[in-house]
Amino acid sequence: MEDQFNVLRQMYVDFNARTIDAVLAQLHEDVVWPNGWEGGTVAGRDAVRHYWMRQWAAINPTVVPQEFVLLSDQRILVRVHQRVQSLAGDLISDEVISHIYSFDQGLIRSMEIARTLA
């Protein structure tokens, strides 16, 4: 489980640095990812790349993990501090939310966003 925690820690570092290829390398080819910005989900690495590129062209999110919890179903809940700013630097949101991950063959298979803490 510690390996998966380390994958997630590095993924957040890479996401915040906008090192998209490093983040995508941690995702399963058929990953299902929430579109927390516009709603719905996207499926597959290419769709996630496209989603993030559009998002980063419009807003500046920063997500810092605060706590990692192994759930009874082997998924991992990560409580994160999420700040979203406009490209001009105006604060859009500042909140603690939960991300819930599943893994497949060492890669992130899916992520869900929970607005309330689990």
C-alpha cells in the first residue's frame, strides 16, 4: 500500500508542477477521471490530457494532499487542500475535499471527488 501512497504523493507534485506526462504515466490506459471543473467524467489518458490542458488554460488549480486513508475496499482516500485561482490570481475556491482512488496493476484506474469528507 505504501507504493500506492508514494505514487499518489508524486502525482500531486507533478500535477501542481504541470508536468503532465509524468502524471499521465501513473494513470491506467483506461483510467476514468472526474471532470471536476465542468462536470461528468473523462475516460482514457488522452481524454485526461485534453481535459487538463483546457482546464489549465482557464484556471490555476493547486492540490496539496493532507492525509491518506486506506479504505476497507482497498481504495485510497486522500484528503486534499484545493485552491483554485483565476489566471489573473483571483481566488475562486479554497477548500478541503476528498479524492478516492482505485488502482489496477500499480496504476491509477479511477478517481472520484467527494465534496464532503468521508
